[in-house]
Amino acid sequence: MDPNLGRKKAERRLRGLRESLRAQLCAPGPGSSAASRRLLPWRRALRRVAAPPGTSISRFMNHRVPAHKRYQPTEYEHAANCATHALWIIPSILGSSNLYFLSDDDWETISAWIYGLGLCGLFVVSTVFHTISWKKSHLRMVEHCLHMFDRMVIYFFIAASYAPWLNLRELGPWASHMRWLVWIMASVGTIYVFFFHERYKLVELLCYVIMGFFPALVLLSMTYMVSRVLETDICGMPFQKCPAGIGPSLCL
């Protein structure tokens, strides 16, 4: 069955009702009150067909908004946003605490603190923002500030998620610079959100993507990466260098 069949039928019904309503408007009547009574059934019918069959999902998701405006979630989206963010607050706290207690030196302790604060801060800030946006939407200034803070904390979470990797692994000479550069990028993203919040959404998306992938470029500075690949599993078979150093030999 054609999924657009119901939509086409609804559109035909809507056109017919509009034509009938136009005819009623043009037809002379004895008085304004009588004309209003005649138009009332048509208004009700128009409201019934305003959302054609097959578009019941519209109550779960609103239409897209222009690029310079903020999307307004439905009640279902507000509830889902609050639930999915609040659900991970306690697991984030427990996981971060576990990382802290398993730390063996200062660098591991610092990395556990940074990652834990970034992870917990992301879910706490997002939960507070979505709750205020849902239940206290009349507090426009508070909601606007929390929305900006919600976008800013994403940059710091990305930086915090790279902290254990950049601080505790031997990733080549670039890693010593990247562990600080990632925080500079987070600060630049925060400044961008402060001045251009919800103004250029595509640019904001590109900032998130670039910051998410750019620190991984430190892999290019790992001079031993190629040899490590040759010495480990290739196509499921373990290989190692032969004693003569001529080439890889199968390790049996």
C-alpha cells in the first residue's frame, strides 16, 4: 500500500472543505450571527483534517525551524530529554569514583578527576536545562543562560574525554602539545557560543565535529605505529619479526 495514499486523500478532503468554506463565506446570509452558526461545522471539520492521517507523529516531534531560531520540543521530547540525561547522573558519579579509587599515581588521579567532572557535569547541566525548559519555560533569561551553558559544557566534555588518553599514553611528541590545545579549543568554542548562540547552527556543528576528531591526529606522530601493526594481528593471524630482522614470520 502506498504510504502517501492517506496523505493525498486528506489533502483532497482539505481542498474540498476549503472550497465549501469559501462558498459559505461568499453566500449572502440574513445576519452575522446566522452566518457564524453556519460556519461553525466547517471550522470544526478543518481542525480535524489539519493533521492528515499518517502524521500522528507530529505530537511527538515539532516541525523544523529556521537556521537562526531555536527548536521548540514537544511535551514528549521534553520528558524524554529529562529522563535520558538524568538516568546517567548516578552511573557517571559511581564510575568516576571508581576511576579515582583505582588511580595509582598523580597523573591517573588528575585524569580521573577531569574525566569524572566532565562526564557528570554534562548530564547534570543537561538535566537541569531540560527540566527548566519543560516546567519553567516562563523564566526566559534563566532558560536562555542554561541553554548556552548546556552547549558550552559539551566542548569541555570532549576535552575531558581526551584527558586520560593524552595524559597517560605514550602517543608521540604531539601529545604534549595536544593535551593543552584541546582545552584552548574548548575555550574558543565556549566564547563562540557566548557571542553567536543559535545563530549559525552549521558552524556550531562543525566546531563539535572538528574538536571531536582533531586531537586524534596525535596518532600520526607515533613513529612506531606501523611496526606495531605489523607485529600484531593481521587478518586474524599473529605475526612477529623474525630473529634475522628480514621480515615478519608466522608465530606458531
